[in-house]
Amino acid sequence: MNPTNRENIWPGRRVAIVQKQHQGTGELTQGMVADILTNSPNHPRGIKVRLESGEIGRVQVIYES
């Protein structure tokens, strides 16, 4: 799955994101998508989402359900 395409991401999907403050280290945070914040159909650095836990970041990994 390509994390730069919005069509691959929807609420309830399990993903790993990189938060803004962790972009330098690449530390990933896992969770379920609550909201998709990127409006365009794709984004080169990953689609920005809000997780159910409230954390915001760009999707780096999409897990198969």
C-alpha cells in the first residue's frame, strides 16, 4: 500500500505515522485513523491524519487489516 495516496487511507485503518517533532529521528507512532487532514488525492511526504489517540502526523506505513 502506498501511504502517499489518499485513496488507501480511511477512518479505522491501522497505520504508522511520523509526527512533526520526530521527522528527524523517523520515530513512528502506530494507531487507528480518526480523521484524514490532507485534502489532495496524494502527497509526496505522506497523507496527514489524526489518530484516534489525537496524535497528528504523516502516514508512513499502512497495515493490512
